[in-house]
Amino acid sequence: MQIEKCVHKTKCDFAGCNNLADYSLSTKGILRRELCFCEDCLKGIYEAVAKMQTPKGTKSPFKLNERLRRNNERKD
């Protein structure tokens, strides 16, 4: 999938939105055509996805080493 700036003037594909589309979502053959969104609708999509799926931080190996050292000190 790829999001690009719209080259042609076209209407936003969201129902009830009458703005001109600024961005298009290309699925490279999965859908028959590109989906076009205005900037407001694209921000709405972004916020909705962010509520469902938030990135989680990775566990730092440095913190793991500190935990292992503490456990070894307690055993001694």
C-alpha cells in the first residue's frame, strides 16, 4: 500500500464529505481503483487506527543486563 498526493482533482471517497481529495491510497492491484481522501478524512483515519493499534517500545538490552546483575548480586 502506498499513500501519494492526488494528481487529478477528484472528490473525497468518504460518504458525506464534499471536499476535494488531497491524497490517494494505492493498493497496487488489490482494489480496482485508488481510494482518494481529503486531508481531514485522512487525519480521521490516522486517529482511528492509532486508537486501535499503538506501537509498544522494545525492551532495552541494557536494562536487561542491569536486571541480571541485580539478580546475581542478590544470589551472592
